[in-house]
Amino acid sequence: EEWQNENDPVGMFLEDVREGEVLNSNVRVSLRQDGKTASKKLFTLFKLWGIASGVDLRAWSDRKLFKGLAARGHDKYRGNDAYYIRGGEIAGVLPGEGHSI
């Protein structure tokens, strides 16, 4: 199972989200059926999580992340102002952004 996890960054990311261990105390991420988050922000968070966790995500595109999330029931859809991912919610400030999300 550990070997599978190491080869499944999306699974590792979602596991850390469930355990509340994504970045720091300023960023809270939750998985809720009725939640949604902007896909661009989620990809930024995923890449920052990879750096903080020592997971090499250099070869990962947003498309690859969204495909992995969709396979787990978190599909991407177009809203009025942006693309969103269903079932996730980010609250707090991402490093480098300087504003709430």
C-alpha cells in the first residue's frame, strides 16, 4: 500500500487533506459533497503541497491532477466566472498570494 501511495500523488494529497495536513495553519482544506473550489487555486495548492511534502510534481499538469480528482468523484465544471472542482473547499491564504481565498 505504501508503494501505491508513493506512485499516487493525488491519493496522497487527498489523504493529507482528510487528515488536515496540507500546508500550514493558515490554509484549511476540506472535502465536502457541497463544496467547490476554483480549479486554478486547487492546482496551486497541489503544487505547493508537493514541495512541502517532498513529492516531485514537476511533470504534473493541471489536466493530470483534474483527471485524477475526477476518477475519485471530484469533477471539474465551468461556473460563471471560472472552472471549479466539486467536493473541495479551500479557506485561508495561499503563500505568495497575499489575499484570502
